[in-house]
Amino acid sequence: MSEKKLVTRCPFCSGQLSISRLSCADCDTQIESVLSVPRFFRLPPDLQDFVMTFLRCQGKIRDVEKELGISYPTVCKRLDLVNELLGNQTPARGKREILEQLERGEISVPEASQLLKEQSS
């Protein structure tokens, strides 16, 4: 049996769906109200999986890189996208931070070069 996914968009008009009923499986209590879908569940499924991997790796980007087989800049870009879609502000990483990460061995020279190029464009 496949895992059920929370649908956040109307299949007819693509409008934003809301949660309107909660029920207790034990006592059959039902609560009717209009609740918004939590922001996390509005993320596309692939980004939800990415966030779960990031959390499972306790925020260690190197572990996320290894588990997903992606580069450091790709992890950072996905984190930026998640923050953007969740409505969080993400401060731009400064050149100093990139160079410090390079010095600590957290990123490679090509990764640092790519980050610095992206920052100047």
C-alpha cells in the first residue's frame, strides 16, 4: 500500500485547500473549523523528502551530500529554496563565510569558487 500524501491544491481550480475537519479515532469526537495546511506540507514532495533527510542528518551538510549524492552548492540551493517557499528570510552568505568554510574543509575549492561566482552574478 502506498503512503497517502496530503493534497494542498484543489484538483479542479488549483486553489489552496484548507483542513476543515479533525476527528478522534478513539472516541469519534469531530471538530469542524477552517485551518490552513501547515507550510511544510505545501512544499513539493521532493523538497519534503529533502528536509526530512536534512533533519535526519542533524543539519550536517556533508552527511546530506553523501546520503543524496549531491554537491555542497546543491544542498545550499535546496535549503535556500525551502526557506523561500516557507516564507523565511535567508541572509546571503558573505565571501568571508565562504572562505572560512573552505579553510575548515567544509567545502572544496571548486565549490567555493562556484559559490563566489554565484554571489557576484
